[in-house]
Amino acid sequence: MTTQLQRLIRPLIVLILVSSLLLIPPVTAMHTETLTGTVVDSYTHQPINHVEITTSQVPGPHFYTDSNGVFSIEVDNSQSGISYTLGLTPPEAADYQYRDREITYSFSAAEISARSKDLGQIELTRKVSGYVTDSVTGQPLSGVHVSLGPSSGTSDGNGYYYIRLQDAGLNQNGLSFRGVYYLIATKDGYLSSSIPFGIYDGDGTHLYNIQLTRAFTANFYAFGHVGQAPYSVRFMDQSVGSPTAWKWDFGDNTTSTEQNPTHVYNRTGAYNVALTASNDQASDTCTQYRCVIVNDVPVANFTTNATSGQTPFSVQFTDQSTSGADGYQWQFGDGATSTEQNPVHTYTTSGSYTVMLTVSEPNYGSVFVQKPGYITVGDPSTIGFSANVTTGLSPLPVQFNESVNGSVQYSFWHFGDGSTSMDSNPVHVYDTPGQYTVSLMTVGSNGTETKTIEDFINVTAPVTPTVTPTSTVTPTPTGALPVANFTVMAGAPGSLAIQVTDTSTNATSVRYDLGDGTTTAYRNFQFTYWQAGTYTIEQTATNAAGSSMKTVEVIVPATTPTPTITFPPIGGDQGWYTVHCNVDGATVIFDQTTMGTIAQGILKIPVYVTGSPYGTYTVQKDGYSTVSGVITEHPGKDQNVDITVHLTPTSTPYNGPHTIPGTLQAEDYNLGGEGVAYHDTTAGNEGGAYRHDDVDIEQLDTDGSPNVGWIRAGEWLAYTVNVTTAGTYNAGFRVASSHSGSTVQVYVDDGTTPVATVSVPNTGDWPAFQTVSMPVTLPAGQHRLMLKFPTDYVNINWISFT
């Protein structure tokens, strides 16, 4: 029976064990990370041991830093992007010294993957600590005694202090006052500071900084700074701290013990003045450098070699100011300036010009002379002509070519041998040897004009060869062969520009190949290469007797040199204003005093910190808008204040302003010249039509109107337009090109993003104009519209806005 019972019980036990196993929950693997950090003093960065560390990730036991301030905590199942809290409590021994602190932290995915996160250094700040500085200079003060109730401390060489609290009433929870506590700071020579004290319960890092004011400060004011001997100056004591004695040193070996003396300077010079003020507790000295300047009054004046002429009109200016000047600033009235003593300036536009010379004298300042309407420049003759040859053997055929600024209805030539012609560019054959005076009379847009050149054509008889059995004489042209010669000078520093000047002899014409595919027949010109490289310039000089050539190699550097800017030395009771401006040559005026001109983008202006401060500034230059403002910040001793201005070019509409909707002719860009109304990379009007500056204009379109051509990458044109109504207009661009890929960009005012970019198709030839239309959105009112050409190979006639 026992055996049967056992047989019945065994399956039951197995069944119970299996059921028990099925009821046991699965074991989940724990994921832990190590959280580490170092606790240090916020000022000394020395470790703090036995700081109690708590974390919201571990609600159980607390942790403590070791002797090196380091703690390490194992935390479970951190999640990326979740913020946790770490609490730091100083040890009991330091309970009154350091503040508790609480920070938040989180784990990145990478830190979870690495199973570690280091919080780095965590700073604890002493409960009562901070920095003591001088209220005037801001410099740290050492040896300052700072007290709070019965506790105190002393500032070190960095001005840092802390107070080890002795009163248990100042507890860790934020100062339970037994009475009223004051934070008191004292130092010899300074007024004591006493302020009510309250604990700061912010982020645990607050500092109680203190500023102390000197108990005694010498200072004074001089009524008068610049004058002529004998020069009387009254001085006023402005010392702080109740002085009882005064010692003045006027800089000319004389002194005074009066509080507010008056002193007379009898000799020219620049004088430093010092005042030592004192009482029975302290003394202080104030020195104002170059406080008084006694001098002779300088006089500015100049003369010129001529005061009137026709464009281009070069004038030699000669300084005749009294001696002693060390700086010169010329304003020629056309926007150009110079700092040379005796400059040469060329006027390229007709008009009446006021010239002003400002001279600087080191012990006086600046004086100027202005001569209104001093230079008068007229237009050159608008009519001229040339010939392919002017000397030769009879019969001599001559091709004449007229050049007229404007339109011509009738031309009438007198060739000097009794013959005439009404062709614009006639060919005339001189059959008889002799010298001939040629005249051209035109009737057109400039009225009736006549140009005459005496003895312009020189015809000689042909040479008859003498034949002998032993020699043969071959006739040769009379006259000397031309000798090609020219010079090349670099343009503005950092640019790719050159100045070419013809010095050939016996040449009736010259022609240049500039080595980049460009050719020109101008004798003297400026030219800007598109890119850096080595170019060979070839000049061909020609006359009736033949031709000769000369070449010059030009290396255009790839880098732009950086200008070296030298500032005046800083010292004494001086500060500085630095005026930054985008236009060199702009005049800077403080109040009503001219301080100088911008050079290499800045003007450094020294000022005396004890003098009367300036209130306003003005920066101006002809051809640019004037910028004025209020000076709100003034420099202290050896300090600098920056003033930054941006001058915008101003220009005058030509045949405008142009109304939109309407048609804008490309050749009617603004007046104002290079860099203001346009930018053109080659000298002179290569097309010779319509206008006479550097923009290249010709007449190729079927309507006979002028168009702008010879366009190169980087060039631009500016127009003044009046937009009747704001909105989107259909703009038709009349363009031509013999290449593909060219574009025209449209900008409004000083915008940096084009309002339209026009793709110019290959129209087949330069005279084959097409109209390319696209929408252009414009604001209402008067605006400056710019056409920029980022590529070569574009002719443009007009733009119609509908």
C-alpha cells in the first residue's frame, strides 16, 4: 500500500513544482551608469571634501566627496533627454562658509552608451564673498577690511575677500538676523562703505561686490587752453575731499599756493599743469598734459599757376601758409582731396570750383582759407577732326574723320587747296606739293562751330631716281620714322589698374594691344585688368614714313596689400575717439571744429579727459550724403570710443528722374562719375556716341537710339527713378549679344539681393537686338535703380516698364 501511495504522490509533487515555476516572474537586467564630478572652491578652485551629494535618480543613501573633492555615483536606467537634479550640501564644518547648490543634468545617447557622465568641476561659492574695486578706475583693491557683524575678512591682491562667519545666527537657511547686519568695507584713503546685508538665494553663485570711492581726489578746470602771448588763464580747483592746501605747477617754472589762481603765460609753448591738493589726512596730484598752448596765430594761404581753362584742366597749387605747419588738407571743390603740400589737380568737368586749404600747426590746431569760385573750367571744343596721314608725296590721298560731341546735320570741309566737301568723313587727294590749312564747319545740336588747323597737311614733290650703270636709287618717303615709346605706372594700391602714358616721337597715331584681347588708340589712358597675371603691352607708332613698335611686360599681382595703420601714442590724461568711415578723404567735424580727414578707413582723434566734452559729430564729403549724430559716450584716460559712419554716394539724374511706368534708356544713367553714377573698367567712351565719360555708348539698334556696349563683368549703371505705384511691372529688356550665358541684374537702392536677373540670349550679332520680358516688383516713390553686369558680352538699349 505504501508503494501505491508513493506512486500517487510523486506525479502530484511534479505538478506542483512545475506550477510554481510558471508563477515566478522573469528577471529584468538592470542598466547602470556612473555619474562623476569634482567639487571645488569658486575662487581658489581647491577641492572641497565631504560635500554631501544627492541625486533625483537615487532616492536612497547620500554620497560624499573624497579628499580630492571627487564623487562617483552609480545611477540606474538613465534616459536620453531627461533632466535630473543634483544637490550639493557643504560639510557641517563649513556650514557657515559655503552655500548649498543645486544643478540639473541630463544624459546624451553617447553617454548612456558609454555608461558614464562626468559633470566636470562644480563650484561652491562662499556665503559672503566678492571683489572690492576702485569706483573710478575699476582696479582691484587689496588690503580692504570687510566685516559682517562679528565676522570679517581682508581682500587679497585680486581684490577678492571672503568672511568666515562666526555667528550661529547666520545659518545655512539664509541669515536669521539677530538685529540688523551691515557689510562694512574700510581702507585708508577711501571712504568707508556700509550697506544692509541680505542673503541671495538664486543659483548659489552670487558675489557681494563692493566699490570704494577715494576719500581725496585732486582735480581742476582751466578757463582757456589756446591763445597768444601774453595769455592769461584762470584755474579753478575742483578737488573732492575738503583740501586745505594747494600747490600749483604751471609748467613754465612758476608755482602758486592759491586755491583758484590766475596765471599769465609770456612765451609760446605747450604747458603741462599740475595741482597737488592736500589736507591733514591725505594728498593727491592731478596733471593735465598740454593743458595750455601759447603760440603765434598761423595763417593759411595758397596760389595757383592758373585759375581758368578748358577740360581737362590741370592746376598746380602752391602752399603759401606761414611756416610751422605739419599737415595739409586740400579740397578742390569737385570731391577730390589731397594731403600734399603742393599738389597738382586735374579738373575733368566744366564748372566753377571753390578751393579750400586747411593747415595744421602742432601747437595751435587747424586754420583754413577758402576761395569761392576760384577755379573756372570750361568745356573743350565739341568739334574736331583727324586724318590718316598729314604728310606725304603728291598725289597724296587723305582720309579725314570728323569728331563731334553731339549730333550733326551738316558738315562743310575746306581742304586749303580750293576744294571743299559736304561729306562727314571725306577722302581728298592733294595733287600739288605745299602746306594746307584745313577747316571743318558743322551745324547740329551744338549750333554752328568751326575747327581750323593751320598747315595741317604737308605735301612734297616725289623724288625722281637717278639711274647709273652701277647703282639704283629707290624713292623713299620723306620725313623721320616714328619712334614708339610709352610708360606704364601702377594704379591705386591693391587694384588691378594701370596708367599708360604715350612718350613716342614723330608719331601721327598710336595703337595699343594690352595683352588680354583689348586694343585702343588712346594715347594716354587708365585701364583695369579683369584678373591677375602677366601681360605684354605692345604699342605701334605710325606716321607717313612708316611705323615702329615697343613692348612692356606688366605683372598684375593676385593679392591685395593690407594697409599699415599707425595710431598716435597713448599717454597722459588723454582719451581717444576713433571714427570709422567707408570713404577716405571724408572730413570729420566735432561740434564746429574740423578734426581731420579719414585715411585708410579711420581717423584717430585725441581729447583731454578733463576738457569740455564734445557734443556732436559730422562726417561729410562732396558727392556723398552727410552723416551727423550726437556723441553720447566720452573716453576716460587711455580709453577709446568708436564712432562708425557709412557715407552713401549721391548722384544727379540725367534726363530724369525717369518715370515708371515708362521707358528707361540705358544711356541716361545718372551724373556723378566713376564709382557714383557708374563703374566702367576702361578709360574713355569706346563707342564715341552720346556722352563723354568712361561708359561705352554706340548706335546699333534699328531705332537709331544709342545703346550701352562693350560691357565687362563687374560694371554697373545707376538711375534715379520715380515709381508711380508699388507693384509688379512687366519689364522688357532690349538686349543683344553674340555669346550665350550673359546676365543683367536689377537692384533697388542699396539692396543686396537683385529684384530681377535677366538671362541674355545669343541674338546672333551685336546689332541684332531682342526684347526679353520678365516681371519686376518695385516699391513706390523715388529710388536708385542699378543695373549690374556679372558677365561680359552684353549690349543694352532700354528697359520698358508697363
